[in-house]
Amino acid sequence: MPYSVTDFAAGSQAIFHRTLPSEAFGLFEGRPKFWTRSGRQALRLLLGALGLKQGSGVAVPLFTDPSLFSAIVAAGHRPVFVDVDPRYLTIDPQRLEDRRGAFSAVVAVHLFGQLAEMPAVFTGAGDVPVIEDSAHAPLSYLNGRMAGTLGAASFYSFASTKYGPAGGGGLAVVNDAGLVLEMSEAIRSLSPSSRLEEMRNLALQAAKAVVFHRRVYGVCGRPVRRWVEKWALLEPCLDLKAIQRSWAAVACRQAQRLPRRVEQQRANSLRLLARLGGLEDLGLPRERPGAQYNYHLFPVLLRSREERTAMMAAMWAKFVDTSMIYSGVVQEARRLGYEGGCPVAESAADRLITLPNYAGLSGADIDYVAEVFLSSLLVCRHPGLKSVAPAELTPAGSTIQTD
């Protein structure tokens, strides 16, 4: 986690300032920007700014972070679940068009940094507004246009697992001038966090950065990660409080390092993709034509849930962690009325894992991840073979985690 001592110091200092940084980034030209407490809160406020009739349908891909469903409900609306494209796992424009009439707005998720097929999404959406979920997609592009600049509005996140891990917070970017006044009023209505809450969350973020350090991750970070997820510590918030000043200050610092980090992570991902590209019967994260994908995550679709379970265990035995992100999304959707009809998304939730690709890994680390994946897959698909050991092991006490 690229959260440094100087980030912590900047966050500590900001707690005692009365005002937020006036400018978030230079990435969004002159577009109006609004600090929020989280990406999901930004979506809630943006939906409110649209002035939709209460109870309206909001189209959203089924395979995504289920917190988006909660944000839609919190805004007084209902999610309309749409299947995803089998190759890129973003919202399927044809399936979206098939549901036209059932929704009054669309959330287009740029999943794992891969931009949705926005021209076709606009066609499928008809005349309803489209909000971009760009939480995974800073500095991703489609046909020369940057994520977050195509729809009526977009939002970003600074949670611990994002490209700019400030510990929390989000940013709403408004492209439709008609939404600016409503968003301004919504932001002014948010209540500030107490200094005690800010100090607590700052300390938790610093502690997380320590235990996620590669040298201690296997001993401390991985067990703590499961515990932290269970108790929802440092989870992004969906309340009506304003962003913490410490988060905003660190997010601005992180933004300065963002281009270099994206460049390195993309290079790592392309190297990993080249090592795995010859495999058959495997879904790999290739770029959509005309796109430049930041590779926020490196997703791989395996054959089945059982193969995923076996692969995760085999790779962890060789000191490489993996993640089955959004595996419970179908169950969350069913609680909100989902009754089926999205087979591609359901399959992805059962079969997808992510591999380590983050910017801090060296070329040798990426090669090791590829070697472990290939040897583990060979054994999982041909159980009669003996275990195939990579040529070199990682240094003692060193574990490669997924995020």
C-alpha cells in the first residue's frame, strides 16, 4: 500500500485545518468537483441531484461492488440489474437497451479500470442520464477520452484499495452544468466529522499500511485483512457526513504520484499478460479496442468455482495471494429483488480471481507470479502430475499480495 509516513504527517496536520484543499486534481480541466466521504456517497448525492422520481429504477451491472446497490437504495431508488459483456465484464449495452423503460438513470462501471463501451452505453440508455463509476479508472481512456469525462457526472474513490489510498473519501465530478447547484447544496448539507473520529481513522489507516507491508503481510496482513473486512473497519461510508480533512489532504498528495504509479502498474500488467497470453480456456484482461486500461486490478476468469478454490490454495502455498473480489454480489443482489437473467455476471462471480500486479512489484516479482500461476494451473488441471515448483522462491518472509 503506497501510504507513506509523509502522507500520515499531511493527514495529521490537516485535521486541525478548518478548510478542505480548494483544488482536488488538475486531471479534470475546469469541471466542477465536490469532495465526498466515499465513492458510494458520491453516487448517492449525484442521484439525488438528478431529481429522479422516488422509487425510480437505476440500471447497474450485476457484477460490480455491491455497495453501489446500497447507494442506489439510499438515494430512494431501486437497482435494475443488467448483465455484463463476457469479454470485458463491463455493462452489456445490448442487455441495457433490452431493459429500457425500466430505468431512469444508468451507472456505467469502469470495472477494474476497463472502461465500459460508452458510445454503445449511451445508445442503450436512450435519453436518460449516465453516471460513470470511475473509482477503478483514474487515467484510463477510451478513444482518447479519459474516464469520468463522458457521462453527466462521475465519481472517484480514495479508499485503501484504490490507486490513491488516502484511507477514505471520494470525489464527484460534474460534466452537466445543470447538476452543479443541486450538488453544491447537497455538499453544504453534510455534517463534519469530529477530530476524534478523524484521528481514529488516520491511526487505523497507518496501521493498515504497516501490516500490508510485504515483509509482514503473510504473518499479519492476511489474517488481519479478513478480520477487518468482517468488522467493516475502514470501509467507505454511506452516511451524510462530509469528507474528513485528513483524507482530502492525503488524496491531493496521492494525486501527484498517480501518473507514475499507473504507468508502472500498467507495465507490470502487460508483462504478466504476455506471460499468460498463450493459455486457452482462460479469461484474461485484454484492452478493449481504442482503450488504454490502467489495470487497477488484474482479473482472470477460471473454468469453475472449484478450480478457483484450488488455484487460490495452490498459489498461497507458494507465497502468492489472490482475491475472489465480488464473489458474493449475486447474494447481495437477491436481497434487493434480483431474480435472475444475468448469467454472464453470475458466472464471473463464481470464477474470477485477481493476481498481484501492483506498481511496487519488480519485473522478477511479476515473472514469479506468472510462474506460480502457470505451475498451479497445470497441477489443478492435471491432478496426476506432481507439484511443479517455480525456479526461484520469493525471499524468506516475503509474500506477494493482491492489493
